[in-house]
Amino acid sequence: MSPVPFTRRATLFLLAGVAWPALAAIGQERTLTDPSEFGRWESLGRSAVSPMGDWVAYQVSRNDGSSELRVWGDSQDSTRVFPWASDPAFSADGRWLSWTAGHSDEEKEASETPLEDGAGVMNLAQPDLRLEFEDVAQVVFDPTGTWVALLAHGTAEEAAGATLRVVELDTGTQTSFGSVGEVAWSDTHPLLAMTIESGSDEGNGLQVYDAQGGRLHPLDHSGSRYVGLSWRDGSSSLAVFRSSDPASADSDSQRVMAWRDATQGQPPRVLLASPDGTGDSLQVVSSRPLEWSPDGTMLSLGLRPVPPEAEDEENRGDEAPANDAQAAESEDAEAVDDEEPPAIADVQIWHSDDVEVYAQQRAAEGRRASRTLAAIWHLEGDRLVVVSSRLDTSVEILPGWKHALEEDDLGYPWGAKFGRPFHDVWVIDLDNGSRQQIAERVRYAWASEAGGWLLTFDGEDYHTQDLGTGARYNLTESLPTVFA
């Protein structure tokens, strides 16, 4: 037998040295996690970072149902833990941290009455200084970090609003208001708008509280319901929906009320529920939030077709049967109505012409019911410009509020079915509503930051287009590559 070369023996030795630990590891018994430890597994929840980046708060939940809020600052030696706390939020000046204070399952079971969540507020300069409040559904800091608004939980049995407390954080001084439905701070001033919900068709309204001056400005009162508070950025301009029907009515027909300065006591501009130019076919609804233009001359809102009136059935069946035969027939019909309804077969039918499968159609029912036609209200001339052409299109108001883009995929069902969506793009003049198609059969479209240019991809090339002049440029036709 010829001797094994040295290099080959060295290679075999190295392979044996590498393989032996692996074989030894295979022979070891695996350590399994005991089922009693499963409850300790943690998952991260909602988190928040202070404006200066020196504090972080994050929620941790465990498999055993327990949860806690952990708060850490770079100037602190340890993490502060608050059991059953959640929803951390920092004030804009970075001085305060708030959270929702919950209760353990044991506390809830031991209580004879339902326990409502509370709130905690911590001074980050003095972390041991904390404020605790009971019965708090919403916590909102003002833009200066001086005040915090605490809205209590409402009652399910009554439609009335809840108690609102406005707390000056440095002193702890509280100012309370009753029957409050919604609240919203201005983003630059300590002005708090609040809707008043009395629970009836009387005594509802809208008012603004100046926390710094301690003054209350009543803006409007009626038997209607007020929803959808909207402040204009960097100003004291305020807008709100006011139902055109009494508060108790099951209707989403809305008026829009707008104040250029909510603290001056001037009457508002009002847009009726069925504005001029829309006839009786469209009405203003609250499912699309109000949005101010930067200069305060325009408001965007949503319109929907007026729903058909429900059939009046109050007088049906008032007339007595003409004879005994008809009476017997009526009794038989009532007996059938009292019986258990037949079981409905769980059958899903999808037609090949449907763009969405049945499950998608069911999931989208709620979204379709809230879709609106985008519209622009010009406050100075009291003009309404309808932007959308159909309820199913997508509309984007471009920066500068001169134009809007509408994407319409109605003509491309095949691509939508199989992951290759195409659509046409239209540009709309927000001043007069004129429309022009600027892109056909594109996959994606992006507007520039200033709103003057459009970038599109048609599945092969990227194009840019000047929305002002209409000039169009192919950016990629000369590149030796393929975009898919």
C-alpha cells in the first residue's frame, strides 16, 4: 500500500476536527421551552419618540395578557415601567409625556362597576412628578405644551357628550366643560375647539376656548349635530360640519360652516347641504374630512348622491279585509311570517367579468359606501367646483391648490384582475373645473413636491410632464435597459 501524501493527511485531519464538534452537537439533547414560559414572550406595540429625541416610550404586551409601558431617557439610569399603560404621546415642546392608564383583569373582575381607562402625565424634567386622572378617553396636548385636554368617556345609553377638563400642566389648574363631543387644538395657538352634544335636538353647538386668555368664544348653536372640526395650519381659521337635519335624525346631509378667525366673533361662511350647481342630486357629507387650502380661500369636501327616500309603510294594512276569505288569507300570511325563515345557502357566485372576487367585494362594501366626489368650495365667491368625475376614481389635490389629479381605471379591468393595473390620468383646474387628460394607460403616476410636474410609468418608460405647459419628455427611451 502506498503511503498517504502529507497534504491529503492534513486535509483529512482538518475535516475530522471540523466534523467532530458538529457530531457532538447533534448528540446533545435539545433544551425545549417549558409551556409555563410561553406567557413571558413579549411583543412590541405602539411607540413614541420625544421631539428632541432624548426620550422614548414603547408598549410591551405578553402572551399571558399582561402589558406595560416602558419609558427611557438618555439622562436616566433605568427604564421606568408603568403596568397596563399604553398609547404614549409627547407634548410638542418635549416637556411632557402622556399615556392611557388601564386596569388589570383582576381589578376589572373585582370591581362592581365597569372600570374606565384613565390617563397619566409625566414631567420629563422631573420624572418622579406625575399627574394621574380617572375616566379619560382622549388626551390631547396644546401646541405650546402648557395645557392638556382630557375628554372623558361617554355613555352608550345616551347620545350626549362627555366631560372635558383642560389642565394647566405647571399648576394643575383645571377648567371643566360639559356635554363635549369632539375636541381639536389649533396647531399654533392654545385655542381649543369643541362641539357640544346635548343628547337631544336642542342645546347643541360649537365653541372655542382660549386657554391662554381664559375666554370662551361661542360660535354657533342649534338643534343640529356638529362634527369634523378642522383648523387651518398656522392660523385661527376653523371649519366644521353641521347636520342639515336635527341631531337625532339618521342622515348624513351636512352644511359646512367656516370662520376665517374663530376668535373675532364674525358670522361664518355657510355652504348649504345641496349647493348651487349640484341640483337636488348631490349633497355634502361628512365621510370626507374638511381640508383648508394654505391661504384659507378654499376648502375641500365630499359629495354623495342624495339617497332615495324610504317608502312610507305607515298606512299599509290599515284597511280591514273585505270578507272572511281575505281575513283568513291574511291570518295565514301572518302565520307564515312568524315561522323561522329558511336557511340561506352559503354560496358565493363570482362572474368572470367581475374585477374583484367575491371576498374582495364584501370587504370593500364599507369603503364604497363612504366614497365621495371631491369638491372645492371657494369661500370668497361662494362657488363650488366638483373635481371627481365618478365615485370610484382617486383624486389628489396638488400642492399650491391650483390643480388636482384624477386617476381612472375604468377602462382597464383585465390589468386590475391580474396585478397589472393601468389607469388614465386627468388634470383638473380647481378654479373653474376644466379637465384635460394628460396621461393614458399608465401604471403609476407621481406629482412633484411643488405640484407643477407629473412623473408617470407606462410599463416600459418613465415620462415627465409639465402641468403648466403640457410639455412631455421620455426620460428612459435611450437607456439600454428594460423596466418591468
